[in-house]
Amino acid sequence: MADDRKLIAVFGATGQQGGGVVRALQADGRFTVRALTRYPDKHPGLADEVVEADLDRPETLKAAFAGAHGVFLVTNFWEPGTDELKQADAAVRAAREAGVKHFIWSTLPDVEAISGGSMDVPHFTGKAKIDRIVADAGFDHHSFVIAPFFYQNLHGALTPQKQQDGSLGWALPIDPDVRRIHMGDISELGNIVAGAFARPEEADGKYLPLVGDYMSFGDVVETLNRQGHHFSFTRVPKEVFATFFPGAAELGEMFGYIQEHSYMGSEMADEIALANRIAGKPPTRLAAWTQANIPV
């Protein structure tokens, strides 16, 4: 019996965002899922299909998109040598040539526009500048998803470190009492993406943020400490934080932007509500996620 399910091609299928999209699409059951990776032989069984695709080698994209109804695209700013604008432009062009009907791009807020040019957070603004390329490409449907501050950062890139007073905690360039951090479990971005592919008219042209909680960093520490941890928080100047590790200067700029304007740049209550409806389920709150993922 022929499989008449629509085919969705997913970039970043071995990472946090794309992996969540693959799992959500497979759980939905209405789509055939094609995982795109530079190393397909290393990931057998990742999805219904695993196909080679390299955004820096546009010649691989024709086969990657062949027969695809939809494409989910995410790019990795932090990978050395990455030119996100060039990669996204290649993906959009190849998708149009392949007849893709629905293109979903994982973007971030335009810090340059939101701050009136006073703040520079390239890993946000660089993605935002790709939005127009996607919108102008002429797909039948296009949608934007916005990843939040990952809960996963709390035991990943920003795992608690030993402080000068001997405590375990965070030293960050942000006021711990300012509640402006849109947060979420990045694995749940896939629920929004799967819902958008299933409800294209409702998601067409829309910005769909994943937000499980809206907190200050003090709220984060308090949440964890109520669960039995003993974490500390120290506010440090941005210039000091920039010396802590490679890439810290960029993150310091990000924290300054968040404190001034919030992670999403505005409240986005309507967009968040729409994203939750399209996902078909509410996102996980921080307390539930940390209880399950950061044991005492």
C-alpha cells in the first residue's frame, strides 16, 4: 500500500532543535520524516529516511529536498566558519526549485532593530535578517519558530560553576531581579513545528515562540533551591564575564539585551498563545523540567 503522507525534510536532525522536530513529526504520524545530516551513515534509523545534506555544499540539497512537501531549517551560529545568511539563502533557493510548499525557519529576535542599533548580538540579529529571504521566496506557506533561552543551558553551556566563596552557582552580567527571560525546553519546539505543518493556514507567515516560563535569573535560582539545591548567584560586569570563556562576550551582550528588552524583545503574548494552540499542548514549566532533569 502506497504511503501518501507528506514528506518533511528536517535540518539539524542530530541536534537539539532538529532532533525535537524529528521526534514530534514521527509522534504525530501524519508525515514521513526525512532527517538531513552531513553524515547519514552515522545515523541509521534516525527517521523514516536519512539523507545527506550540507548547507555549505548546495549541490547536496537537490536530493535532500526531492519530493519534500515541507522543510524545517535551523543553522548553527556557533559552528566555526558558519555563514548563516549564505547557508539559509542556499536552502531557500533549493527548496523553491524542488517545489517545497511549506518552509519553516528557526529564527531569533532582531536585536539591532529592537535596540535601535545600540546593541549588537550577532547570533540573534543574523538569524532575524534571514526572515525576509524566507518571506519573499514565494512558498505557498512559510512560518517562523523562535527558540527561547533553553532550560538545557542550565546544565549545559551555563552549568553552575564553583564560585570564589566556595558555593556552586552562576556569575552572570544580568540583574537577577529583572524578570525578562523567556525560557523553554528546546526539545518541545518540535511540537510547534509539527503543528504548523499540520495547520499551515493558521501558521502561515506567523512568528511562533516556544515559551514555557517567563522568569528572572533570581527566579531560576529560587526554583532550583526550593527543590533542594544550594545554588548562588553573583552579578558581574559584562566586561568581566567576557573573559570567562570563548564566546562569553557574545553572551554578555545577549544578557544586556535581555535585561533591557526581554529575550523575545516584547511580551509576545498573542504569538505565544497561538504557538501553544498550534502545538496542541502547553509547554513544560521550568520547575517541572528541573525536577526531572537536574537532580539534587
